[in-house]
Amino acid sequence: MLNSSSFFTVPDRLQRRLAEIGAPADVRTLAAELAEQTVRDPLTGLYNRRFFDEALRQNIETARRYNRVLSLVLFDLDDFKTVNDTRGHEAGDAVLKTFAQLLLETARKADIVCRIGGDEFAVILPETTLPAARKFTERFFENKMECGGLPAQPITISATAGMAELPSENLFTDADRQLLIAKQKNKGR
């Protein structure tokens, strides 16, 4: 299975070429840093949509080839625009960073956590069934999702999740559909 430590960290071809031409170590290090920046979200430090698309494709391919299970969970922050509009973009950034950190703390080492849009996050769960993905989201939502605002006014973070597992024809579309259904149910409350 593809995991975050084995994917997109340093393009091997570039590193080999730099070694062939005798590039100094600092140039090779800089190339590695630049390669990492192309797949990281600068605000949260999570992998970005570019990384997510390729990682999901490769994980699906591998899971299908070896008849393994794979799940995907998509998260969307609830009423995030309101945080930016009422508390400011600095508060919104703090919410995004806190949410990302909570996802990382809940995920296993093999899971791939990404920020795929403004207030949208995805977690690729290799070797995970849909019931296990549900348990992952339950563990995640058990966390107290608050982040600092003004000292007397912490910001409570809420989110909605949608999930799907293979053998789905389109894992992302199915997880997104489940996310939209969950969001509609939440609005009805």
C-alpha cells in the first residue's frame, strides 16, 4: 500500500540527476524541500489536493489488484464561512489548523490525511472496512473540537463526514455523496 512517507517526498529521478552532476548537498536538500512544498498545504501542513488525487488513485489501484479493503472519509467544516465573517480570517486559519491537528492525532501512521479544499479534508484509510472507517470518525468526533479565539470566546468546531469503501466504482464520488446526504440531515435538525 502506498503511504504518505513513500509518496511524493523527493522525486527520485531529480535526486539521481543531481547526484550525477555532482550537485552540492545543499542544492539536493533544497530540491527535496521544494518537492515537498508542491504537495503540502502551507497553512495546515497536511498533504494537498494534488497529493490526494494521486495517492487515492494509487491506493485504489493497489487495493483492487491485491483484493484489499480501502475506505475514504471526507470531512467538511460546518458553517466555516461564518467563522471568517464574524471572527476574521485569522480565527478561520486557527480553526483549520486545529481541525487538521485533530485529524492527524486520530489517524494511524498508514492513513493519509489531506486538506483538499478550503474547509474540506480527506482521510484515505488503507486496509480499513467501512465499519472501521465509521469507528475512526466516531473517535475523531469524540475529541473536543475547540480552538482559541478571544480568551473568553473559544470557537467550537463542527464538521460533517461522508465515507465510502471499495468496491466502489468511484470512491471519491460515493464518499462525497454520503457527505452531502449527512449535511442535508444536519440542516434538517
